[in-house]
Amino acid sequence: MTGTFIRAAVIGHPVTHSKSPSIHGYWIAKYGLSGSYEAIDLSPQDLERGVRDLTARGYAGFNVTVPHKRAVMDLCAELDYTARRIGAVNTVIIGPDGALEGRNTDAFGFLENIRAAVPGFDFSAGPAVVLGAGGAARAVVDALVQAGAKKIVLANRTRDTAQELAQRCACPCDIVVADWEYRHDVLEGAALLVNTTSLGMKGQPPLTIDLGRLPPGAVVNDIVYAPLETDLLAAAKTRGNRTVTGIGMLLHQARPAFAAWFGVMPEVTDELTERVLSCHPRQGSASDR
Ligand code: ATR
């Protein structure tokens, strides 16, 4: 081990299911660093006190999971551009003066996962269809816009939520909202299909979608990673579409946070992926740190 001892953590409520300690713990050991990363349960009423405590104890920063991703924004002196656009913080850097800088790395995680699995994928090549309009969808849509998507079709069970998401994206690309019942039809001509809903996750209802109109060249990504191969991905693979599992988004979103606290941009390896998948074999999606 080398260097000063660096502390980081994930805060949430509940937080025992978090995979972040496995991810960051793996990297601390792999890079021979002197540091720790733990899971800290903070109820909403304890959030401010708990964060002050981490600052007083000299933590380098922390990840933020449900239900604090919005509330923690009020405690941050600074927010990065992505956190402001998405309206949620998943990573906090504590400055030497104790000031908090809130960032959001989910959009980065989404893009890096697709890029690692499908090298050279061109996000501007054709329309992207996004199922869902919750927190994860906000990060995915933001990422798609940043990556140059020209058209995004949003299909969500609650149309109004998709409409709000489309309206908050002041961007040059065309964002179209489709009724949930037409999710099968909007696949015509799509270059990318992303499931950001909880459907298909272990313990949740299945995602029913007819892929018949999806072009064979389209890439299909599910941000659900438990099970790793969801029914959506299995169906897409059977028709010959390239598929991207959700675990990589979770792993890649952790990299910039680790780099900010520990000073090393870490790699996502097969060993890390297997390790994270083998712990807590319960439900999970990539936005659920
Ligand atoms: P996350 O932060 O993981 O995105 P979320 O914000 O709770 O979680 O969003 C969950 C998404 O899954 C939403 O798009 C939700 O649709 P609604 O906006 O209509 O709630 C979608 N979802 C959850 N259960 C669903 C179901 N049974 N059928 C269709 N969509 C569902």
C-alpha cells in the first residue's frame, strides 16, 4: 500500500444491497492504494448531519444512492453540468475546505458501457428508443444527447412523465414521446433500444415487447443486470441483434468517482464484473448503486 489513507463511502437508505463497496474495494486492492470505501445508511432526516460528519472526518467524498440523489444537491456548493441537467447527484467530492461538489456520472457510465461492448457505435446513426422515463432514463437521454443522437423516442407507461423529460431537454435533437402501447411500433428504423424500466428485473413483472420491427443491425441494451441476460436481451440475441448487458453501466459510472477520490482512473475488468455479479445475487439495475 502507498500514500495517504483515503476514505470514501456510499450513502443511501437502505444501503446494504449496494454493490459500490465491492467495486471500489476491488480497485483499492488492485491499485495497491491505502484507503477504504464503506456503505453508510443515512435516513433522510439524518442526511445533513451525516454528510457534515463525513466532511469533519476528512472523507474524500461519497457516492449517493436512493433516496438522496436529489436532496444532496441542496448541500452542494457546486454542481457539475451533467448533475444540473439530470437533476440528480450520484457522486460528491469533498474539497480541502469542506465544500461539496456534486457530480453525476451515470450518463458517462451508460456511454462507456455501450462503447466498450460495441466499439465504434455511432450514436448519431439512427433513432434511439428509450423505454421508461424515470431517473435512469434521464441519465440515458442526457448521454444520448451528448453523444450526438439526432432523434430519441421515449415510451413510458405514464406519458406525462415522458413528456416532462422531453421538455426539460433543451437540445438540438428531436425528442418524440410515444404511448406505451405503441412501444412495439416505434422500433421501426431504430439504431438503438434501451430499457430503463424496472420491467424484467428479478422479482418484477416481465417486459413485454414485440421486436418484430426492430432492424437487425440495431443494438439492444438493458440497464437491468439481475438477471444479466434479461428476456429482452435473450429475444434480441435470438433475432441476431447485438446486445449490451446492464452491469457495465454500473461499473463504468464508478470510474470517474474513484479517479476523483483516489487519483487513479480504474479499469473495468472481467474479474471485477464477475466479482460484482457474484455478490448479492438479487435484483438490480445500473442506476441503483
Ligand atoms: P429509476 O431511477 O431506476 O429509473 P424510477 O425513477 O422509479 O427508477 O423509474 C422506473 C421506470 O420504470 C419508470 O419509467 C416507470 O414507469 P412510470 O413512469 O409509468 O412509473 C417504469 N415502470 C415501472 N413499473 C412498470 C410497469 N409495471 N410497466 C411499465 N413501466 C413500469
